[in-house]
Amino acid sequence: MASGQDPTTGAQERKDRIGDVLLRVENITLRFGGVKAINGVSFDIRKGEVRSIIGPNGAGKSSMLNCINGFYQPQEGSIWYNGKTYSPMRPHDAATNGIARTFQNIALFKGMSTLDNIMTGRILKQKASLIEQAFYFGRGKSEEIEHREFVEDIIDFLEIQAIRKTPVGRLPYGLQKRVELGRALAAEPTLLLLDEPMAGMNLEEKEDMSRFIIDVNEHFGTTIALIEHDMGVVMDLSDRLVVLDYGSLLADGTPEEVRGNQAVIDAYLGVAHD
């Protein structure tokens, strides 16, 4: 938000940006042996919104993201995404249709530079043959130039120009998280799944990451599904929240509605004391 901007104006702009349903999970049930990680959960995500999924540890949050991007195959239920139903979603379907992901545990190539890690997010955008890429001619040359320009723009956007050639294994934790976000953005996602992007960060790093998430949503129009334990961050960033508890849907609504939900207070947020 620009300095001096009326907060109600910013809120209205945010509402105006949110569109129709982009993704809907319907009666998703996921079992690991005799344990139900997710138990018949349904909710939707609208275009242009920041949709947070919260709940205690073990509530099924990461498992739900894994179902959405096809890493896990639920035993029951389906996923409707951008006009098509998947039963279940497959990883290739998710990736080719604009669903990108960051992980709770950083999954970068530690020996590669920041630039090269982010470049891996462009793989599905490459049309050149292996021969063209190997000998750097034809489409191989033109695509390499195009993809590097795109990645350099992401590096500028995330303010990591100084570490573009640094192996990511040498970077502090907060910057590695930023590089992982950059790799996801390189895929030009329609839906970006962020699994605890601020876990383990200090206050300054959280403020930076929050700012980038807002900018990704507002400037690129990217729809975001966010898992995060910092309730201050969640309430500030989210348009709507889903609350899971022991794999079941506990609540679904705006931050104000969820904050005032007694079942959520009892199970997760805790009781306020004067």
C-alpha cells in the first residue's frame, strides 16, 4: 500500500481483484494406513485472493497442498481446477497448468548458484530440443536468452542481485527461502502454493517475505494458497482462511469470522485474557 493511502481504498481494490473460483477441493480424504490425514475436506480458492490454510501441527495442512499439486493421491474426492475436474490431480497436470509450489523444508540445489536455481523453474517453458540446447543454436539460443532475461527480472523483483552468482548452500536461511520463492515464480504460476514460507525467520525476514507475497499477489495477479503459523502474518495477508483440525474442516471464512469462531479459539488460537 502506498504511503498515505486510505486503508478502505486498499481493501476495496483487493476485493475488486478477487474473481471467480479457480480451484475447488471436494470431499478430499487421504489415508496413510489406518490414519486419516485428511477427512472429507471441501473448500475453494478464488482467482486473485490470498487463501490461508491454518491449524495445529498435524492438522493436514501440508498434506492438503500435496494433494492439490499431485504429490499425494487421495483415496477419495476430486479437485476442480480452472474448468476441469481431476480425480486425482497428477504432478504433471499441476505443473503444466500453472500450479507452483514452495516447500516447508527448503528443496534447492545447494551447489548451484541463485541464478541457476531459479532457472530450473523455467524447464517446462522450454520448447527447444536437447540438441538445440546442447549446441546452443536455433531455439536453444533464443530461449536461453529469453529465460535468462525473465529470471533476471525475478532476481531484481526479489532484491537478490548481490547473490545471483552465489551457491545457495552458502546463503543464510532467509535468503534461501527467497530463492525458493523465485524458482516458483519462474514457472509463471496461476496458483502459488506456499508451505510455511516464513518458518524459522526473524522479524525482519518475515516482514520482507510478507512484502514480497503481497507484491506477487497484487502486481502479478497470482492467486496464493498459504500455510503459515504466525497468526499476525496470516490475519494481515489473508482474504479468507480455512482452518483444519485433525484432518477435518473446522472453519472457513474471512479473518474476522475465523478470529471470532469459538471452535477455532478453543482448538487453535487460544483463549484471550484481559
